[in-house]
Amino acid sequence: MLLPKLDIRTEEIYTCLFAPDGTHALTGAQGNPVTLWDLTNGGPVRTFEHTGPVWALAWSSNQRLFISLDGSMRLWEVDTGRCLRKYEGRHARSVVWSSDGRRTLSASNGIVQLTDLESGRCLRVLEGHGDGVYTVAFDLDQQRALSGSRDRTVRAWDLDTGRCTCILEGHTYHVHGVVWGADQRHALSCSRDIRLWDLHTGRCLRIFSGHRTTIRTVQWSADQRWVLSAAHDRTVRLWEVETGRCLKVFEGHSAGVVAAAFSVDQQRAFSCDWSGGIRVWDLTTV
């Protein structure tokens, strides 16, 4: 299903967050500003001014607040459009919010920074990647992290010590997405393919191949049976985890897809391309 195209006034959308019910989305782009959209009509609800391109966004669990990165990290109130805080340091490429709302992981150049949101204090700097870090993720207990980089590796980290506990190698291009499995032993990462990893052994268990170019995002379904991916080849794909088989290729975007997400009930998927095209896909017929 094609929703109204976003009325964007910028060259390219870099990132998009969907509300769980699919009624709203938040976009960061090459040009100003960050925008909250009403997906029922494709119109803007509110804008949030920035000084440069916004590569990364993270919503709070209740979607009342969000964090943005444009070289600086900022905390925003959604309903008022007010910037509540600007944090010290450089934060440019990726950001995730801990489930308890107290900390963030953000990336800039080759490092990952753990920040306490209340005090603004940098708690830990994770160093070791040989190039820029594109993606970061907390584990469920907020004790470990994953990071993916232009250096084509994924690293696992102990956040208490800052120690890299595992380096996952095998991708042949930049790593754009990482996600933990519910069992905390397995992880997914995406580059120009998708890889399933055993974090205890560092072994690649399965490769999901089919996208023709850079994959921007990968997500596990709640029951861990499916994987959703979106790529610059203008497609969204649904995969079976157990076999690595592509179950469905969703086509219709007119530009590279930068974001895709499952709905809360796992019955639909939402996707956004870099020109502002939004689509909703029915997963019940797969």
C-alpha cells in the first residue's frame, strides 16, 4: 500500500523512525530540519531546526522525546518542538537509547561513546574500529554493545570495562546495521549481505543474499522467525531466519530505501525511501 508521499523540501532523507502504530514518522535529512510527519496525509506536523545534516535519530520508549545527531547530540520534546538539552562532544552517525532511558550510545568517526543523559557525562569511549562507525546497539541488559563500521567489521563490547570482547569479520563492504537476538547470543548485521552470528564463538552461521546493493537496515521480528531488510536497490525483503530463504521481495519504491520496521503486531511493515516515499506492506499473505 502506498501512503501519501512526504512533502519534503530537502535533497535526501538519511533516516526515518516510524511510530509503532504507523500513523507518524520522524525523518532526518541532508537539509534542515528534522520533521515529524502525519502519515495519513503526508504533511508535516512539526519541525526541529538543526545546523547540519541529521544522520541519526532515536525515539524514547513513549515517543514523547527524541535524540538527534548532526555533529552534536540534542534532546527534543516532540509535542512542543523544544530542544531540552545539547550534549558535549561530537556525535554524528548513529545513536540508540537504552531501554531504561538513562544512557545513549552514539558514534562519530571511529569511536563509540556511552553517555549518561541526566548528567551529560561521558561514561565510556569505545575505541578499536579502523574506520567510521555507522551503527550501534545495546543488548537487552544494557551491559553490552554492538557496533558496525566502514572497516567491514562488527565488534562486541563490555560496557563495564570498555573492552572489545569479539570481532566479527566476513562482510566485504561497510556495515550499516546491527541488531541483537533475543537470546543475547546471536546477532544480525547488514552490509551488502546480511549475516547471522554466534557471539560466543564469533562464527557466521548464515548469510542472507539477494539485495543488489547496500542494505541500510535489518530488523528481527518479535518471535525471531523473520528478518526485515531495506536497501538502496529500492526493495524491502522478508527472510526466514532458520533457512536464510527470502520469503518475499517488496517492490514499488522509486528511490533507495533507508528505513524499514515491523508494526507492533508484526502484521505489517513500514518503509521509507530517501525521496520521501512511504509504503506499508501486508505481511499476513506471505
